[in-house]
Amino acid sequence: PSEMADGIYLIKKTGKPVLFAPGCNKKDCVAAGIKMGGKSIAVSLKDAADGKNITLTNSEDQTEYDGYINNYMDAVADWNGKANTKHLEEIGLNALIKLEAGQYIPAVGEMYLIYLHKKALNEALEAVGGEPVADDWYWTSTEDSAAFAWRLNLTHGFIITGAKTTTAT
């Protein structure tokens, strides 16, 4: 919500966000979140891919999808993780990615928000028993083409496209 201050939040089971403070340990939290300006995102306490380096989908997209973003500037401006993930699920999201109800894979813009606040976000995640966001490559839900999607490295902020399925050529 726009009336909330910018910062790192803990998301309670009730859905209520609580501003995180160091030393805070909330046992009934299900996520940590970030709010910056009009943008916000919640991060699950556990990696939906269980830390595995896997592809996003089981097959290339055979639909008439018009949501591909094949240039850097537009990819960074993508904040549509929910809609992007819905499309990935429609074409066959990798079964090793265990999304719970209401969860989605962040778009590039959302993933950059996580990258910018990773240190404080990890402090909040660890305070409530969650897994810290790793210094590693993460898939985004922003698709470059039928065979490729954007990946962001949370060590240094580099972004590349990669084959989102093992069948991509």
C-alpha cells in the first residue's frame, strides 16, 4: 500500500506487513518484503526451486504469446511477474519449481528491487528462519522469446538471457 513507508517488511500469515527492525523475530511470518516508492514485492522464506539450478519450463512455447521482451531496457522495466508466471505455467512450468498459492516468479524489474535491497532483505529473512537470497543467478519470469528468458545475477547485478528449457536450441 502507498501509505506504508519505504523499507523492509515481514509478512505475517494474516497478510499484514510489519516493518522489520534488527533483532526482530516474528514466528508467524511467511515472507519478507520490500517497499520502495510505488513498488513492492514479497519474498518467500524458501526458494521455490530449492536452490537447484534448473530451467524454467519443460518445453518451448508453442502459443501465439505476444509478451516477449527481447531488449534490455524494456526487460528492466518489466514488473509483471504474476502475469509472466501465469504464462509460464500455461506452457509448462518446470515441476521442480514448487510455487505455493499466490506466489510467482519475479519479473526483471522486481528482481532488481530484490538485488538492490538484498543485504537488508537477507537480514529479515534470516531473522524469521528463512533462507537468505543467494549470490547466484536467478531466473526471472520475463521471457525473451519462445525459447529464452532473462536471468539476473544477484552477486553483481548482471543480466543475460538463457535457454528456459532443456529442449531449446
